[in-house]
Amino acid sequence: MRQIFIDTETTGLEPKLGHRVIEIAAVEMHSRGLTGRRFHYYLNPERDIEEGALQVHGLDAEFLRDKRKFREVVHEFLEFIAGAELIMHNAAFDVAFLDHELTRAELQPLAEYCHSVTDTLKIAKELHPGKRNNLDALCERYEVDNTRRTLHGALLDAELLAEVYLAMTRGQDSLLMELEAAEPLDAATALALREVKLAIVTATAEELEAHAQQLEMIERESRGKCIWKRLEPVEQAAGPEIS
């Protein structure tokens, strides 16, 4: 399924008070890789911008005066996100503003046009309870380069969020697999299998070192949940056979 990372900048904090979207950006990911497709517009909100919001994103009314209005780009936006999983940080904020803009354009709520909405803030709070989980903190935690982020910007933030999401979801939850019970072998097949000589291939020192480094990375990213690390002592005690 396509995943679309979305961020917005606004004139203020509350759409119910008439605040509007002034920048919207979306970047596309497929099979855990960015495709290069993106949607990005600055928008004329047709109203003033609160000073507090201006300090966050630096987009003033003069810059936005000649930009397109949301209703002029909305159908392009809906086509871009159609059927995809939408991923946002603090999704309730962005969804509230987008639903407000869609209502103004006499269109259905956002949920009617996408497969689902995922909130990375919720994921981050579950992974890191009690810690700072804003985008800057997550970039620092997962070593995502955010040095260009001197102010909030929808396109840059959507791209950073995609990198953070990949880092947050890289650790495995479980490697256990449910295996169906195998049917018993007949006597002839069992006898034939006993005659099979399997080649034993041992890892080189370089391969063992690379394997150890990979396990350490998974252990770090999954916060101590690398199942292979738990199995290592058993494998070593049983012997080094690899077939």
C-alpha cells in the first residue's frame, strides 16, 4: 500500500476560530522507499496570521498574498492521496485543519478519501513514554539530519517525518512464525532423506563480524528486543553447523 506523509502550516492553532492552512506538503512512500512523488503548495489563507504562528513558520501575509487558494488545489491533493495510508505527526491537528478546509470546499472529510490515518506521535509515545517526542527530538534520537530545520516548513517536515518513521518501525516486534504441522513422511521418503549428504558452509571471519554489527544495530534500534541476540547463546552451545 502507498503511504503518504503529510504536514501543514497554519495561521493559528484552532480551525473552529477560522484559522486556515497556509502550506501543505505530502510525500509518497512505497515498499519503505520514497518514490520522489510529492505534493506541495503555499496557500493564500485570505486572513491574517497570528504572531505566534508566524514565529513558528515565518510565512507572512505578504508572501502568501499571490499564492493559490486551497479550493484551487484540493482536487489535485485528493487525487494524490487517494486510497493511501496517511501518516502525520500529531495527526489530530492536521486532520482537523484539513477537514475544515474540505468542509469549506463543500467536500467530504479526509477519511473518505484515504485508506487510513496513522499518527506517528502516538507511535513515538508508546516507544518512548515520558520522553520528548516532537519531530526535533525524534530526529535527534534516531540520528536523522534536521540541520536545515531552522523554522517549521511543511515539505521539509514531511520528508523528515518519513525518515523518522522508517527508523521507528525498523526494529522487529517478533520473529516468531506460526508453522503448520507437517504431515508424517512415509518410510521410503524418510529412508531416502537419511542418505542425503548436506553441504556444511561456515561463515568467514568478515561475515561473522558483519553479522555481529548488524545484530548490535537491531538491538539498539529495537531497544533490546533483538530476538537473534537472545538466541545466540543457544546456537553457540549447540555448535556451529550451518547447512
